[in-house]
Amino acid sequence: MSGTSMTTRAWLLMLPLLAVMIAVIGWPLADTVGLSFTDAKLVGTAGNFVGIDNYVKTLTSSNFQRTLTTTTIFAVISVFAEMVLGVLAALLLNQQFYGRTVLRGLMILPWALPTVVNATLWRLIYNP
């Protein structure tokens, strides 16, 4: 099989996934951007077109600048703390000590548990 036909086949095999991604990610994103140019409320009519007035109000608001600063500080501190704690936990679990296997199993539970709960719920939903 030539390289060109392999590339074409690969793209054809990816088309269903791309369609789903566009439907799940692209449509809500485009809808949100469209709504940002209106004065729509959470409940009621679709709203009237207001152009970039929403953006001008937001960017010139003192609350926005304060909120952006607070969010940035929170993000930097939380990412740094999570990285430090993650590296310390990895270094600890890499050492030889009694009960290391049990501790490793307990550490992976928060990662694995949501998948198990989700699978169980779907099994119960489809249980005749």
C-alpha cells in the first residue's frame, strides 16, 4: 500500500471521531461565542445583538481586573502545590518500606474510583 493511500485511509478512519468532536466541542463553543454578542438572559428570550459591548464592559470593570488577579494567584499557587505534593508522594512511594504496596493502592483509588462508579451506574441504568 502506498503512503498516500495510507494517509487517506487514516483520515477516513478518523472522520467519525472528528464529527463527534465537532458536535461535542465545536457546536457549544460556537453557540457560546454567538451568545456573548447578545444581551441574553439565563431564562427568557434569546436576547438582542449588542456587539462587543459585553466585552468592553467586562474588560473595563474593576471587578474583572481584581477577579483576574485573584484567579491567576490561585492558579499559580495551586499548580505549584500540586506539583510539589505529587513529586514528594512519588519520591516517597519509590522508597522501600513496609506497606508500600498498600499505600500505592490507596494512592491510586481517587484516580480509579470515578471510572468504577460510572461503569456501575451505567450497568444499573441498562439493567433490565
